[in-house]
Amino acid sequence: MSTIINTHNAQKRGRLQLWVSMPFIYAMIFPTLILHASLFLYQQTAFRLYGLDIIPAKKYIKDVRRFLAYLDFSEKINCWYCSYVNGVFAWAVAIAHETEKMWCPIKNAEERMAFDLPQRADYAEYNSAGSLQEYINKH
């Protein structure tokens, strides 16, 4: 069984650096699990109260790399971890977008934000009450 990723990282960064950083990287599982539970509860209450569609976590949290035969066990664990954490964060963005669409569907003042979603293209123009009224009437 190959250790392609582990060997590359050890050669490029050094084993000591990997071992020192590992507790900090994997400790992020705790806030991620809390975020996951919070998002679930948030949707079950707020989304249901406002008639919004529940966004399934499984749409964002996927681990298909576990089927790759050329990864060893530790690499599969690392890939699962990254898939889970990045999936929860992507799920959080999708939930935040649906919330924003309900409560504040107005484009940002800046033309390009550091983090912008293509879905915001449909939002009302910044500093335009008429545009906001059009958006509300349309939706």
C-alpha cells in the first residue's frame, strides 16, 4: 500500500513539522461538530418556521476518496477529515445564503467582495429601494 501523500508531505515539510501541527489541525473537529449540530438545529427551527426548504448536509458532506485503493489508511482518514470539515463549511455557506436571501437580499456595496456567491447576482442593487421592492415582488 502506498503512502503517496504522507511521503510527499514528510519530504517537503519534514516529519517534525507534521507531528507538531497535527493536534492543532485535528482539534478543529470539535468546533466543526458543534457547528454541524448548530446548523442542524438552526434549520430545524428557523427554516421550518419560515417555510424554507431544509438543505441536506449530505449534499455537501461527501467522502468519495475513501474508495481510492492507492491511499493508505491514514491518508483515507486525512481525506475523510478534510471532506467532512470542508463539507460542513460549504453547508454553512449554503444555509447562510438562504438566510441572507430571506432577510437581506441586497448586493454588497463593493463590486467584488473577497467572498461572493454567484447567487447574489439576482439580489437587489445596493442603495436602491426600488430594486429591493422589485426583488421582493418577484420572490
